[in-house]
Amino acid sequence: MLTPRSAGEDLAEEIAALFTRADGSFRFARWGCTPAPVVFGTDDATLVPMRAAMEEVAGHAGLALAETDPELGSNFIVFFCAHWADLSDVPHLERLLPELGGLISRLEAAGANQYRHFRFSGGGAIRACILLLRQDEHLAAVPAHTLMLSQTVQSLLLWSDTAFRETSALHILGEGRVAAVKPGCAALLRAAYDPALPDASADRATALRLAARIGLRLS
């Protein structure tokens, strides 16, 4: 994803693909407010590396996480569960996720281990994100910091529904097997939060504007 060798139109096309959905539509969106995260379903010790990972990714985008959101209290809400059916017992979750029962059935049928639901402002910017994670054997094997690095990258922009199917936003550093956001992905996060860019856009020319900013940073 977004290597330093990418340049010009090739880089713009690569970026456009990251925001082009399976139906062919282009849609770019970033947070229009400050993310205020909260995590449910895990222990206090695990929260420490998760919060650190969230702050690390937010830093790439030039964001500082908030403790609370003035309108919603928390607007980046993460739920961990052992089984999708457990979500039925979460009080008032159906207010955040319409048709929760049908969603649980679809997730079970698909064998999914994660689901992300965005809410948007009137102008199309991300207003909130609800992230559901089922701790199957695959997610359970991932260190908490690494898991939340990946999940936060995927939550700070409205990526294509196919963006991370073939590649990860992370790489592993050194013998210590420490995960970090790939430089190209970090550069794209920085570019995406440039104040000169719109919070949301359906214009593919946005990819050209992103490419121009990344080219300057990676050259």
C-alpha cells in the first residue's frame, strides 16, 4: 500500500482504489469532530495498550483524542464479544445500530469477526464510529496494541469496503515483532486530514489532491 516508489497518476489511482467501493462509487470521508473513544468488553490491563495504539494512529492524522464528545459523550465506541449473540444483551445498543437482530444474524452467517458502522454529519463527515469485534481464534492471537493499531487506521477514514482485503495497514519491525503503521498509510492519514481538503467528497479528483500531498512527504 502506497510505497515510496508510487508516483504521479499511478499513486493517484492507487489512492482512488482505496476509496472506491465494490459498486464502483468513490467516497472519501474523514472525521469532522474529535474522536472520543471508549472500549467495552475487555479488562483494564488491555485498555492501556489499546489506548496507546489509538493515540499513535490519531497522531499520524494530526488528531488528539478527546475524553468526551460534547454531543454524544463517546463517539468512537468499541465492543468486544465472544459471540455475536452476546450483543443482544448490551443495553441500548439497538439505538446505535438499527436492526441489531438482523445484523447479528448476518454476521453469524458470514463468520465475521469484525464490523464497523459509521454515522455521518449533514455534510458527510464522520460523526461517530461503532466498532464490533468478535474475539475468535484469529483476533485473540493478535496483541492488543497491534489489533487496535489496525482497527483505528480503518476507523479514521471511510475506506473502501475492499481496501484491506489483500494487504494490511501495518508492518512488523525488527526481531521484537513490534507492529507499526506502514509509512505510506501514515502519510495518507496525514494528507487526508490536511485542513485544505474537504471533510467528505464523492469526487475522484480528491485522490489527485491526496497524491500531491503524499508525493511531497515521501519524496
